[in-house]
Amino acid sequence: MTDARRIDIALNPDVEIDAALVAGGLGLEVGEFRELMEQRRITVLCERGTGEDAGLYRATFYHGARRLRLVVDATGTPVAHPTATHPR
């Protein structure tokens, strides 16, 4: 294949997000949040920004029907208001 293009991907960037921020956004206590993470009952999708969003990460945490989405910088500091979805 002669039209192949190289895509540079940083493997496993270290981005840490405050557990209290995520737990609160999911309607959980921090201890409960940590326990559910250890049990893999909370899942996370982390996306790395490109172009004008380079250096930013969008982390989406899922627990049952609840979802919390955060946009953070490389230090884990939120740069936008979190968005949460909870069942009614």
C-alpha cells in the first residue's frame, strides 16, 4: 500500500482526574466510586484532542444509565463544565 500515512499516537498518557469531581458528577460518594472502578462497574472512554484541541482530553465515565463527560488538560484540570446524564 503506497498511500499509507503515519499516525503518531502517544501510548498511555498519564492524565489524572480528581475522583471527587467524577464521583459527584455521577451522584456517588468517593469511596463508592473507587470501589466501583476497582470492580470495573464504571467504564471510561478517554479521547485525545487534535488540531485546535491538541493538549486536551475528553473523558467520559459510564455507570449504568449515568454518564459524566469532562474535558481536561494534560494535568487533569477541567477546562469546561462537566456534562452529566442521569436517568429520571
